[in-house]
Amino acid sequence: MKHTYLWAMVLVAGTTLSSCDQIWSARNVPDAVKVKFVESYPTIKRVDWDRMDSLYEAEFEISGRERKALFLEDGTLLSYTEEIEQQYLPKSVVAKLQQEFNNYKIEEVHRVQENNMTSFVVELEKGTRDIWLRYNEAGELLEQSANTAKVLKQSASLLPLTSNETTPDDLGMADSRWELPAELREVSGISLLPDGSMACVQDEEGKIFVYDLEQKKVIREIPFAGPGDYEGIAVAGEDAYIVRSDGALFEVGGFSSQNPTVKVYEASFPATINIEGLAYDQEQNRLLLAPKGHDPNLKNQKAIYAFSLDAKKFQPEPVINISLDQVEAPKKSKKQKSAYDVLQPSSLEKHPTSKALYLLDAVNNRLYTMTEDGKLTRTLELDESQLRQAEGLTFDQDGAMYIASEGGKKGKGVILKYTKGIR
């Protein structure tokens, strides 16, 4: 029987049995557990016991370092956790930490032995943000969790997790992560396809790249135009649509077939618009376009525009106006060139079940949820160490959220998956 246990360094609410000098005074600990503990650790005389359902956790010290052992009520030892020094981390884990979390400080390191496997739990800290990462000996990331609130420091607890909520202004950590190949280093738009693969575009090439999430590689390239500044992709049935920053819309009909057809629809937006977000609105059979820039005629607002898939025409007026009065000044210290810079959408998507609109803002490292009348209902800060420049957003049919980020001059583009989306 396989068991999964909490590895993050937080104290989970459980039922404390006792804290005492002798383990035998923990009256509610089953005899089988006591016997197994003494057999495993015969020299230990001081132990604290915690209980969660039918699991019993012993916390004790050896050579001044905290240890934890987790038992079933029949005495079966499930796992053992020990605090270790940073220098004993495998080189493969150290390399990953230096590559992906170089701006975090290592607070604690624990070695976990469970199911005949050794793993390493690392607590990182940056300001008030704590992150816990679990790696195997080969340096592969197994699990991750985050908390923006400063928590009571504990050694690694193996009690089952009862809550994995994040604070309202923090997206939290992703459940899955893909590093993209070199041709998608500047990934700028994504759309999940029915077969589970990801249609991607990047800033410079007029191609749709179909990326297989299981094989972790590009399995097809579909040219549709020459070099250009391509920013978003949306899929409507058999057709894919790609928007260029000047608002020009490329229709790739039957894009998954052997002979796709391409049509271009020119837009007449102001030069200051700079379209980056593109979303398919199935209910109204239209595409929604979100500008990073602005139309000065709208004064203190930004707008969402539409392209009718029935008429194959851009609608002359905005379909949604977003008042900038409801946008809080970004926490980042980057200087704003104008009042419009507080909101610079880089991607737009419609949730498959709630029908809420989601806006990514790569410049200000934020994610917004919005109603169709332009009211911002949620603001979440993005972790720049995980999402350097969040440019693409899409959902699967169950609401799991995928965010793509550019990789910069040296780093790789990535796709992160948030299975539960925004909670």
C-alpha cells in the first residue's frame, strides 16, 4: 500500500498526545508503536508524540539535530526524516537550486527516507516568502509548496497535509513544470489542444510549434507567415488564430491537417495599442484581443477588443472597458512611464467553467481575474523566480491553468501547470 505524506516544514494541526521525558508516559501511543520505536532507536529517552488519525509521529533529537519518525498504529515505520547540513546535499540538487532559485536563501535541509527511497527537502526564504522543494538524489524536483506568510519553523513534518491554500495575493507554486527547447525560448502564446499537446507561438517566427507535454519536445512546426512580432494564439475548432503586435490576425484554417490554409485580417488600431492577448470566446463566437498598450482616446481606461468569427471582421468599438482606478500600483519598483503602465496585459484567456476572464501582466508580474463588464475581481502577484516573463495562458477543460514564460537571453522558456487554478 502506497502512502503519501507531507514533507514541507510547517506544523500541521494534529492531536498532541504528550510531551514527556519517557516515551512510556505517552499513554495513547499504541504498544506496537512504542515497541517499534525502542527497537529502532534504543538510546532515545526524550520524545514528543503527535497523532493524526491512525498515524503516530515521534519527534526527537540525535546529536543535537531534530529527527522525526512516522508509524502506523500497528508499528510499521513509514518514514524517517533528519535535519542535515547544506553541504550534504547532492551536487545535482545544489546545481538545480543555483540555476532556478539563486536569489533565495537556504534556511533548512532535511533528508527523508520513505518507501526505500531517499529524498531531500529544502526550505528556501526570500523576504516573507517561504518555499519548500523536495528533490530525489538525481536532482529531479518531486514536489513543491509555498507560503507567503512567515511560519513557525519546524523540522520536516511527515504528517498528512490538511490544507494547501495560498494567501489571496499569491498564486503559489506550480504542480508541474516543463523547460522548453531553444526554439521556444521566447514563447509568447500557448493554447492547449484536445489531444493534450500545446500549440505555441514565439515572438520572432511565423510558426505554430506543437509541443508534446509527455514527450517534452516539439513534434510539429506549422509555418503561417514570415518573421514578425507574434504575441498570442487561440484555437477555435479546426482553426488556429495568431495575433501580431500591430493587431493583424492570422487565420490558419485546418491547422492540424497536412495542408492548412492561411488568411490575414488587417486591423486599424492606434499605433500605441500593441496587442498581446488573444482569447477564444466560444459563447459569442468571437476572439477577444487585449492590448499591452493603450488608446489615448479612452483616457483612464484600457480596453478589450473583439473579432467576429461569423463576419470575419474586427468590431469597431471596444467590447470591454477596464478602469485603471481599480488597479493598485505594482509592488515592483520599476519606473512607470505613464499612468497606463499599471496594467499591461500580455495574455488573455476565458475560464472554461466559471467564464471569468484572466489577464496576465508580464511587465508587472501579475495575474488578474475579471468579469465581462471590466471589473477586476482578483489580483495575484507572480513569483519572478518561477515566471520571469509570463506571456502565455491557457486552461484545460477541467480548469487546470497553464502559464508560459519567456526564458531571457540565457534561460529557457517554461510552462507551469497549476492544477487547481486560482483558489
